[in-house]
Amino acid sequence: SGFPVSAAGNTLAINGQTITVAEACNGVRMGFAVTLVCYALAFAMPLRNGMRLLILLFSPVAALFCNVVRTIPTVLIYGYCPPSYGDAFHDYSGWAMLPLAFALLYLLVRLLRWAHVPVQRFTLASQ
């Protein structure tokens, strides 16, 4: 049960509605913000330098994932709801993507710790 969406250039068509993906919402700004979140996470925790580099290299993947998570519901809301709902969702979901990116990266660190990959510089007594 897919949704009939067609793409042409920077426009999407769904349910008879044409949605233009403007430069302001194409994810580049969010990519920079997610990179800053990655940088803050990488240097706020006592991680090994290799793990810090992995987090920084993972930041474009996290930004892309967050942008897809944000774009799909936004297009569906613009296609099937009044435009004011789409505008509101677009604005608020942008702010929700930063905690999502932070949680995604934190879960990556936790997953690697669970797999016994040495991610921290020092082993704490409580571990």
C-alpha cells in the first residue's frame, strides 16, 4: 500500500498537490546542525579518538536519515491535509530532528559498548 508520488526536479506531486522542495528545506541546513550535534557528542564524552572520528564521519548519514524521516511525513501531510498543517509540521519537525540525531548517535555509542568495542578512553570502575 504505497502512496502515488511522482518527482520531477525539485517538485513532488502527491494526491493532485504539487510540493516544491525549496532550498531552505532540502536538508543542508539541518546537515550542518546535525554535524554540530555530532561534534558536541564526540567531544563531550570521554571517547577514544577513533570513536570520535567515527561519530564525525557518521554525521552525514545521521543527517540524511533525519531528513528522510522528516520529509516523508511532511510530503504526506501536504498532500492529504490543509496547507497550514503541512507548514506547522514542517516547522516543528525541524526542531525535533536534532534530538533525534543526538539519540541516534548516542545509541550508536551504546551499541558499540554493548558489543564490547572499546569506545571510551578509560574504563570506569562502574562498568
